[in-house]
Amino acid sequence: MDYRIFDADEIDHRQSYRLLIGAIVPRPIAWVSSIDANGVANLAPFSFFTTVSHYPPMVSFSAGEIVKRKKDTTANIEATKGYVIHTVTEGWQEVMNASSANYEPDEDEFTELGLETVPSDLVGAPRIKDCPVAMECTHERTIEFGEEWRTHLVIGRVLRWHIREDLMVEDKYINPHLLQPVGRLGGPRYCKTDEIYELHAPYIQPDVGDPNSAEQQKRKA
């Protein structure tokens, strides 16, 4: 079987980006609302998004720069601390994609896109009305990478979840069949969660037990 070899120090930033977004798939999308120091709201999607820690609940997303300056989302979060991450699901793709346009810092994407909002409980940034899952977060730290092409890894702590009632299973889990999350692939491509199956891990996972318990240590030994 033949393989193409790419060495990171021999390709430019465009090819590096192409390979990363094509290999790390599918990616969940953080649809982030924030506000600046003057109270102007911002909304933008980021697919370089993941969980950092489950306890404390920490999440992160990465945002590049535009014309050698931080994206509005990054600047807003660093200035006002509170923000909201929404899960992108079936039916929200088009407006999510539209919110990725390069609006001016003083333009409110919610107004421009005709999206209704509701106030958050613990942070200043608004939530998207009727979005099935939203997480109110507070900024913990930003880590900068790169020189010519700078990227900012924004790490935050989840303060509160807002989950649509019908999505809950046994008051514990979010039903992925009803949630219908949308994933990001390489280029302009996305994917739907049409087929879901189960594989049970051969160890106790944190949602059902304590991996640091004496019993688990005994099993490991």
C-alpha cells in the first residue's frame, strides 16, 4: 500500500491546514457568543473545539487571527470573561455558517442574522433562543501559538448547562439521536449524525464510576 509523506517543516501553512482539517474529523463545532466591553454581542463558529477536563468542566477552542489581530471572539472573551458555547445541530447549519463572515467589531451578528437571544444566567453574553444545548462559560486562560501565523487557544470553565428537556435520558445523559449534532469535515464539507452505534469500553468510565477508586486500582494491578 502506497502512502504520501508530508513533513511539517517542508510544507506551507495552507497545506498544513488542509491536512489537519482533513485528518481530524468529524469535529464538533463551538458556536460561541460573546460581548465586548461596550456590550456589543458577537457570534462565531469554531471547529477546533474540544473538552479539556470533565471535573472541573473545562473546554477549549482555537481561533486564528484576521489581518494580524485577534478575532473578535477572542478579544471579547479576554475583555469581559463570560461567553456561551452552543452545540450546532440539524437545522442550524445555514445560519451558523453565515455567522462565520468577517463582520466589523461594532456589528452585532445576532442583529445582522435575525437571530433571537435570551439572557444568560451567569455571564453577560446572550444565548441563542431555542438552541438545544448551551454552556455558559468563564475565561480561564489563553495560550498563543505560532509567530507568522498566530493561533489563540481559549480555555474556559463551564459554569452552567442549558439543555432542552426532551433531550435528557434518565436525567443523566443527552440523547444523541434527538440532538442530531452536526460535524465539520475538511473544506466546505459537514456531516450529519445519521447512524449511531455503541461500543462498551473494557474499563470503568468516569460517567459510571471512579477510575481512581481502590477497586479500580486493584483491577489495574
